[in-house]
Amino acid sequence: MRRVTLFVNGSPRNGKVRGRPRLPRGPRLPPGCCPVAVSPPQVVAVYGTLSDLLSVASSKLGIKATSVYNGKGGLIDDIALIRDDDVLFVCEGEPFIDPQTDARSHEELTGSHTDWLTLNVGGRYFTTTRSTLVNKEPDSMLAHMFKDKDAWGNKQDHRGAFLIDRSPEYFEPILNYLRHGQLIVNDGINLLGRYYLQCMFLIVSILVFKQLSQQNSQPAEDHSPISRKEFVRFLLATPTKSELRCQGLNFSGADLSRLDLRYINFKMANLSRCNLAHANLCCANLERADLSGSVLDCANLQGVKMLCSNAEGASLKGCNFEDPSGLKANLEGANLKGVDMEGSQMTGINLRVATLKNAKLKNCNLRGATLAGTDLENCDLSGCDLQEANLRGSNVKGAIFEEMLTPLHMSQSVR
């Protein structure tokens, strides 16, 4: 004995009978089709002739069955064509209605899957399209919420708007970003604020969030000076064996006095008008750094590298450049115009082709120093020790050599 499942023409095959398609006012139903309630699908035994099957279908489904179609719309005119477990659609004389096509048309006409939707964000309503929320950031949480209908069980208010518990002021620029790809933020919105971060996490991927934050929060290059408090916090958080790299940073006007700054790389940093008095800058790299107007009195500068640095007008009184281990400080090519280096220990220092015009070097220890090609015009060298110093090619016009501890020798080739 064969068994088949009978559906009324136009009913879906998923077992969830919704009756015949009820179209809204305006579109007409196919000829012979009327919007009446439909019986659920029936499983019946097939026996006898096709007329016997139509009689059973009429009785079970409550209709006047006149024809039978298979699932693909083929008209069955012989009971021998029916196989066990077939799904059949019974008609009252109307043409076959594809259940899948009809279901889609019904949804389109009723708007159950319309692309337009309304969001209730913190009590404020936003109207947008599903594609706007899904296509721009397909991997975001918001896209997953609306990609598949009811997949997340989204809650709706009494007006049918989807509820999102976020601040509307922070949500609006994010929705505009999803619409046209540009983040335009109103005044008074902090891009690093807690509510904004929550909205961003809800909507965009982490990578895009980083890009948007860099583009819209603050300029990529922040040239504001670093304070002593910030730098000390940075020093305390860095392991003692780690190399500190502060190239190009702005410390202008900062108080860095009495700090341990050994071995730190300050190459091309802005240290103008800084207070570095009594600081330990042993073996620090100050190459091409700006030290103009800074105070480095009594600083430890053993083995320091200050090649081509600018220290014009700086105060370096009583500094120690002399390293007992023999490591010599290198100030080659430095701009030291008008500096005050009185009483500094500079044994073996390299000041080759440096500019010391109008500088004060009274009572300095310059034994074995390299001053070849150095500009010493109007420089006060009174009371200095220049024993074995190399002054070949240096400019000593107007320089003061009074009360020298050791006389200059002709072999030093002073010009």
C-alpha cells in the first residue's frame, strides 16, 4: 500500500500551514482561488483509481478536489504515476501555485522581509536599511544581529522598532559612517569616551575602530611637550636593562634635573630651555638634539655624544665630561655659541670643528682636547689647562688666554 501527503494548492511544504496565500487589497487572486482557511496536510492511503484519491482528498481537506499536481507542478492523470511517500497538491480547478514562489511573493507584498527597518536607540528612532547595517561591516556585531531575521531574537518596541541600548548621540555618527563611509563627529563628542567605545564595539571591527580613532581623535603627530611627571612615569615603567629610545620627542621647557638619564637615546630630541642641572647623562646620545637655552650645570656628561647638537646659549658650568675609563665625550660639529662652560672638566673632549664663538671656558680642564678647526673667536679661555690640546686650524681671533696654567707650544699650531 502506498501513502502520500496531500496539501492544498499553494500551501508551503514545511508543515507550517498558513492557509492559502492572503494577498493585500489590490492584487487579485488567481482564478478559482479564494482566501479561505485550509485544512492541515493529510497523509492518506492510495488505492483504486484517481477518482477515488480525489474523493478522499475532498473529504480530508474540505475542498472540492478536481486535480492533483506533484511538487514540481506536473499534472497527474494516472494513479500509477504516484509513488510511495509522494507530496501532492490538490486543486479545485485553478492552476498550480508553486509554494516557494508564492511564499516569497507573499512576504514581499506584506513587507515581512522589507529592507527598511527602524531602530530605537536609547529612545531615539533611526530609520535605515538592513543592507546599510550589514554590508559595510559584515563582521560586526550589528551586522550579525540583522543579517538573518530573528537569528538573535532582537527585541522590538510597541512600534516594531528594534531596541538597542546605546546612547543616540554616539550612535548617530556611527550610522552615518555605515551609510557613506566617513566618520563625521559633532562637537562635544569624545571619541575616546566610554559610550563611544561601546558603540564602536557594537558596530565596527577592531581594525576599523583603530583606523577611525587615529584619523579622528587627535593628530597622528602630537608635538606637545612631555612633562617631568610623564617622563618619570615612563622611566619607572621601563626595565633598567632596556634601551630607552626618545628620538625626536619634545621635552621643551621640562624639568629633568637630577634624573638618571644614562644611556638614553635623545637623538634629534627637543630639549630646549630644559632644566638638566645635576642630571646624569653618562653615555647619553644627544646627537643633533636641540639644547639651546638649557641649563646643564654640574651635569655628568661622561662619554656623551653631542655631534652636531645645538646648545647655543646653554649653561654647562661645572660639568664633568671626563671619564676615568678613557671614554671621551664627542661634541664634534656642535653649536656652542655663547655657552657658559666655566670650571668644567673636559679632558680629552672632542670639539673638532665645533663653534664656541663668545663662549666662556674660564678655568676649564682641556688637557688633550681636540680643538682642530674649532671656532674660538672671542672665546674666554683664561685660566684653562690646554696642555697637549690640538688647536690646529682653530680660529682664536679675539680669544682670551690670560692666566693659562700651561703655556701653548708652537707644535699646537695655533692660527
